[in-house]
Amino acid sequence: MLLILLTLLFVTTATSFGIPKVTRVVSHQRSPLVSPLYMAGIDGGGLNIVEDEVSILDAATMGPKPVAVRNSGSTVLVCGLLKTKERTDQTTFDFLKENPSFAFSKIVAFCNDAAFAKKRLTSRSARYSGLLDILSFQEAAKPDCMPSKDDLVGVNSVIAYGVEASEVKDLAKSASEAKVGNVVVVMEKPENAKKVKDAVSALSKAGGVSFTVITMPTIVDGAEGSTPYRVGEATDVESFADCTIPRDEALRLITECLGLESAVGKAVSFRGVSTENKSYEYLKSLRSKGYTRSQEVENMIMGGVEKYESAVVEKEQKEEEVAKVQEVKKVEISKSREQEIKDLMAKAKAESAEFERKQIETDAREILAREWREQYFSRNTSLKEDDYIEENMERGMQDALRMIKMMRGESTSDMDDDDELRDWEKEQIAEAEEAEKKLAAAAASSSDSNTDEKSE
């Protein structure tokens, strides 16, 4: 009775959670009273209730490979923002608060004017999201300067927005002395590649600092995800001439780089591209497969677009090769069909010739049979019929062929080697034409006489 109740309870509970219909329950020898939810795999690691079948919940959790998360610590400092009244710059802080790659208990807004910054960030959404609970403000010693060693005490990660190449060396030194673990430097439209290389060199020499250098074209107002982007070398500043990138998208990419282990030691560029770029197709493909932004950015940094483009080229080349092979096969098939048609026509011609030969032979035998009877009863031959036919078969076939051609209205002059036969044929034709003329004249005369009689 208890077993029946447990089975009913299990089926009811599993159905309510959307598990596929149970076909056969798998027994559990160690514990006869296994929790129905555990057996159904609701906790993500339980037994499947159906052998050799993956439940819908298990399938829903399967996705792209998880990213390696950088150890960003518990405190992050953001500098270079909160300088204008045109925008609040809250987006970066929201991203740092909501990103599951981070576990920040303190977010420091390094700014020129703490009172101004508080007005920009003290919003209803910041209060409801819990951002204000972990947000603090630190005022710079002088306007637009980089944080010093003292400013970075207790800080684990730094995002430096809109940094000039000349400021990176001081920032790297302060971060190293303050034992900051991670630094992300953002350079907007740098003048040349040398300045980017100098920034990378300065951060590389800073001991104990995991850095990422990001270069971007002109950052314009725009929502996240509104424009496709492409990743390239940070020193490729010439590509920034004719492109921009939306601000919210740029801030998202910067934030994601702080949380990715794959971005450590990298100097990359992010630039907006048109929908005609292969990057647009690739990003659509990643997002349709359920990639998170972290997984997407990591894939892009690791050269995903370039691999995709290579695969597309390889596919096109293979398609061209297949098309060429198919074209060759098509030509071969066409030639084969032409030959087949020629063979069929030759076969039909041969069959027609054989049929005509048999017909001529039959007619020849009939002609020679009549001749034999005339010759035999006139006592002009003593041969038997079959012997007579065999002896004269060649001539009989010529006569039969001549008759067939005459019936078709064809000339037989090419068959007559004797001039007398040709003349005889001409005489026969002339006599036939003369007879036709006489018949026509007689018919006309008869018609005139009948007309005269009627008139009298």
C-alpha cells in the first residue's frame, strides 16, 4: 500500500514540474524511500526516472561552455566617469552590481566632485537594485587625475575610463604599489599605435598586476546591443577612422573584460561594424544559441569571428569544388546521353535496314516464284522452285528494291548500270505521261460534245 502511494505521489509531483511522462521507474537499492524530486532530477544531479532519456530540465541547463572567471576581488574602483551633466554614468555601476562574474561588496566611484557624483548616482533604480548599499565615493586630489597609491589601498580591481597614454605609467605604478590585482584601461580613439604600445609596456612592467588594455573608436550615445561589434588588435587605431561604438555597449564590453580570465594580459580593440560584416552574422549565431554576454565576449576575444570567417571561406571553396565536380559530371552525363542517343539512332537505323532487307527478300522471293512458274510451265527451266530462287536471288532483290523505290516515288537510276535500262525507264515514264495527256484530252472532248447536245 505504501509503495502504491509513493508511486502516485511521484507521478503527480513529476507531472506538475513539467517532467516527461514516466515510462519505467528505476529502483534504488540503498534507500527505498527516495525523494520523488531527487529521482526526477529536479536538483540537477539526481537520477533520471527514465532510463537512457534526458529530462527537459537537464536539457534546458545544457549550453555553451562556462567561462573562466577572473579573480576580481571584493572591491572595485571606477575612474574617468561622472564628469558631465548630460548623463548619469550609472550604467557601468549597474553592470558591476548585476554581473554574476563579480562578488563586489564595495564599488568606489573615483570622481572630481563627490557631491556632484552622488547626485548623478543616487537614483530610485540604484536604491531598489541595492547599488547604493555597496557604493561609495572618493574625491580626487586634483581634477581629472589618476588615483594614487593611497587612493587604491584596499582596492582589488580598477577600471580606468578614457585614459591618456601619458597617464597609464602613473596608474600602473600606483596599482603595483597598492597591490591592486586587476586593472582595465580604456583608451578612446588613441592618436597612434605607439601610444597604445607604451601603455601596454607600462602595465606589463607593473609587478603583480593583471591588466587588460582596451582601445575604442569615438563613443557615442546608444543602447546596449544596438550595433554589432568586432574585436581586433588594440594597436589597430587606423580602423577607428570611420566607425563608432554605442556607449552602453562599450561599457558592457569593458565590464565583461574585467570578469574574464581570458582577457588577462590582452590588448584588444572593440569597434562598431555594419550589419554587412561577418561579425554581425556570428553574433546573431552566438546569441541564438543562448550564449551569455560573458561567453560571447570571451568567444570574440579568442578569435571566434576570424575562425568563423575562415570556416565560411572554406565552406564556399568546398561548395565551388562541389559545383565544379557537378558541372563536370553534368557535362559527362550530357556527353553520355548524346552518345546514348547516337547509339539508339544507329540501332534504330540498323533495325530499319534489317527490316527493309527482310521485306526486300520476301518480295524478291515472291517475284522469283512467279517467274519460276512462268518459266517452268513454258518449259524454259528444269530447276526446282527453291533452286531457281536461290540462283536468281541477287537479281530478285534488285528488282524488289526497284519496285519499292518506285512505289515511294524515288528514282531508281542509280541502281541501273545498263544504259538500255535507264532508257527503258525513261520511255516508260514518257509513255505514262503521254497516256495521261491523251486521257485528259479525251475527257475534255467528251465534256464539250455533251455541252453541244444540251444546247441543241
